[in-house]
Amino acid sequence: MKLVLGILLAIASLVLIASILLQSGKSAGLSGAIGGGAEQLFGKKKGRGYEAILSKVSIVGAVVFIVCSLAMVAME
């Protein structure tokens, strides 16, 4: 069980890091370089569609990360 939680924690942390790095901040950052192709996929509403998806992925990743961390601490 600890191994499964450890793997899930590692995956959640990678998803969380990637989703936060891809979000645009005050200066377009990394998402300006990579997100250009996504504009064709989501249309011209990149600010709504693409950013909304990244925001939801970040929230889910953070919740999974916190739950897995607390579960691993409780197991010790």
C-alpha cells in the first residue's frame, strides 16, 4: 500500500509541477512557448479554455498530492 501511495504521490507531484509551469503568469512564461499550438485546439478563447483546464488540473493534482501525503504520514 505504501508503494502505491508513493507512486501516486510522485505522479501527482509531476502533474502539479507541469500544470503550474504551463500556466501563464504576468509575463507569458513557459506557456507562451508551448501553448501556441493549443490555441488551434481550443480556438481563440485560449484564456478561457486552455487556462481553465490547467487550473482544474492544478487543483486536482494538489488535492491528490495532499491526500497521499497525509495518508503516508498516517501509515507510519
